[in-house]
Amino acid sequence: MKPVFDIELKLLLEGVYLRYQHDFRNYSIASMRRRIQQAMERFECESVSHLQHKVLHEPAVFAQMLQYFTVQVSEMFRDPAYFRTLREEIVPVLRTYPSIKVWVAGCSSGEEVWSLAILLLEEGLLDRAIIYATDINPEALKAAESGIYPLSRMAQFSANYHEAGGTGSLADYYIADAEDAIFSRSLRKNIVFADHSLATDSVFSEVHLVSCRNVLIYFNRELQDRAVTLFDEALVHRGFLGLGSKESLRFTALAERYVELRAGQKVYQRL
């Protein structure tokens, strides 16, 4: 017999889709259980049904719930070897285009977006690039667009930056106040922030690189295939796709269309 919690969870996700057109029905059930339990504690709900009542009848609660439906965990130059692979394997190819487009799907609070802007600037490509940064969480997008992060995180970000092949100092790209690091507006001018759902929306641009890292692990197989198909449709001929360290194209429907450029770094080129 299916546990009552899972039945109520399914009804909650169906209700959210019908009420707000946000589709979390194909997210990993194990991950969703943990996050909904956290949300129940936050909103003092004794059952998922009680939480559902709040979410469906109070849009302000739904807006706050997005932080539980989606995972907002990132850091600048996370997995430095990934960014070094971009610098050494992909940048030389991107140089051959008169203009380039990059899509960061599921950009969360924006650390990867600003990292890519810095990398492209150092490689002389930012002026002819557009970076599309998308997420379904408007609060995350607002945080990403601000480019403001706690100063206490800069030591780790700087270590990642140097390990990723940074050519200067990360401090060159931000100004600091008592508590925060504020990244340069000159990096912002080539970034477009936009709401986009990998579960329900379609492709919006032809791009040379898609970077979607640590997002697919929260999807079930059906939604993973949908997302990868979107990326495939968005990429130019022989474009590039970057995934998270625990993600792979191996078991997706389009695996045979791609080759991994450097073993273990989850950077693929479309054949």
C-alpha cells in the first residue's frame, strides 16, 4: 500500500501545477519528500494536505515554497576542473564564431553565471557573447541578477577561481563593503536573466554552450530526457553541453549524439 505521505505529496504537486502552472510532478520523489518535510516544519503544518491548503489558497506561501521545490546550492567556479575544461577545450572553438550564446539553465542564485562571465572576459570573448541565465524561482533570479554575495564566501570562491585557471585575482571583479562582495556591473551587461522551466517551457534561442549543472539529479528519468532534448534542440551544430559531476548523458535517449571531451568532467560535444 502506498504511504499516505506519498499520496498527499502527489496531490500537492498536481495542485501546484493546476493552480500556478509550475510542474514539479516529475522531480525525484526521494528528494521531494525531504524538502516537503522541511517545508512542513517551516509553515507549521501537521500534514502535506495542510501544507497543500496553504499553498493553493495563499499565493504568498507558494512564492516562499519555491525555495523548497527547487534546490538553491551553488558556488563560484564550483568543480574547478569543469571550468578549466571549458577554458582549455571549448574556448578555442568559441573563438571561431563571430558571436556566441551561452545558456545557463537552472542558474539558481547566479554563482555559475558570474563565473562564466569572468571566464569569457579573461578569454576576450565576453564582448561578443550573450549569456542567458534562467531559473523558475523569481527570488533566485533576483539574487542572481544582483551579483551580491557574502564576503565570507570569497575565500572559497577565490580558491576555486585559481584552481579553474583564473588569470588574475577574483577581487579584481568585485568591490567589497563590510559584509558583501558586489560584482562589477561591466560583467552584467552581457547577461540576460529570464524565467524558464525545463519541465514546461520550450527552447528560446540557438546557443553554442548549454551549462546545466546539478539540476538533472533532481529530475526523474522522463523529465531528464525532456530537459536533454531541450538542450539538444537549442545547441548549434557541434555545440557543447556541460552537466554536473554526478550527472551523465549515458542513460538518456540522446546519449549516442554526444561525445565527452575530457574523461570525468561531464563536458560533451554534439556530434
